[in-house]
Amino acid sequence: KLALKQGADLVPVYSFGENEVYKQLIFDDDSWWRMVQKRLQKILGFAPCLFHGCGLFFPESWGLVPYCKPITTVVGEPITVPKIEEPTQDVIDMYHAMYI
């Protein structure tokens, strides 16, 4: 919708392997941490998660630096979008289908 209002071209981009650069801590269903996570989910509307990467100086330690895993990014052909001040839902759906 914003692309149509601005007349900005759309470029579809997708990356593979992003889920591998960090590890998520999964809590047991009966643990205290899981209870806190569920309580925060009710308050915030989403379940916050704890994640980690490798350490800055030692790869086997925990840290916030992402693990060295390959990420493959695929870039599609640009989709030319006309500038339409008030696009209808049909036009939005058509360009959304082209993007997908």
C-alpha cells in the first residue's frame, strides 16, 4: 500500500539461513523460566525469547556475536509500481501477489 501511494518500485528479497546464526534457549514446560515467559506473553502480547551467539574472542563461549553460518540472499526482479494516491484493495492484492 505504501509503495503504491509513493510510486516506489518493489524489489523482492529473501534470505536463507538467518535462523542458524543464533541459538534460542527453549525452556521446559514445567520450569520457572517458562512460567515467566508465559506471564510476559499475556502482558506484552508476544513471548519474549532468550537467544545467544558466540563470544567475541572465543567461538565456544556465549555472546551476542552471530555464529559463522552461511546466509544466502536471493534478489528478484524489481516490480514497477505506479503512484496511486488511494489504491483499492484489489490493486493492493494484485501487487502483493506479484511480489510474492
